[in-house]
Amino acid sequence: MNSEQRLQTLRTIDKVDKIGIDGVVELLQKPADEFGVDLMECQAILIGEFCGAKGETNSETISKLRDQFARMDMVSSRFKLIGLMEENHTLDVFLALKPNKDNTWKNRGRPENIAWALDDIISLCKNNMAIEESVK
């Protein structure tokens, strides 16, 4: 994100009281020549979630924000892991491995922590698709 996009993102977030979270998410995705920011849909949705994190109390708001940032950090680390695997040409081999008949990874197939990471990414992507559908 360049400096102009950052500035325009802040201006757009400032309109949340007037146009609502859905309006902010929509405007963030519009091209810059239409007063938008030209962000990807997933970026706009995450910013919309951040805007909607207000709770009834300060501690509830802080708790919601903590959970959201933890989730973003988790997704970021999973994608870094996949990126490293791809750089080392191990991702294709890894994805070709199959789990045990009981759908566990013990003693063969993918290591449990990496299987968990990929399952997490799939789950989060499904959740984001559900969020995207609800935003439309």
C-alpha cells in the first residue's frame, strides 16, 4: 500500500458513521479515480472487521481487537510457511502426501503442525468467503 492509499484509507474509514461498514468496505475496493482506494477485497474486508470491532465496553473492544490481530498474525505466519516451502520446492511434494485412514498425520504423511497450519488457512479462507458473501 502506497502513501496515497494509506491516506485515502484513513479518509474512507472516517466516513464509517455516514456510510456504514459495508459502505467503507465497498469504497475501499473502488478504483482511486472513483474516490476509492483500489484495495483487494480481502484487505477491504479486514479493515471493515477492524472498524466493526467496537464492543459495549472498552475491555470488550480491546478483546475483539486482540482476537482480530491474533488471527491476522496467524494467517500471516501460515502464508510465510507456505512461501518458504514453495521457495524450497517442497510444497508440491508436501501437498501430494496423504493422511492416514483415520485422517490423522501421525507416523506418516504431513507433519502434524504443518497439516494444522494448512487446515487453518483453508478454514480462514472459507470464513473470509462467508464474510465476503455477507458483505455483498
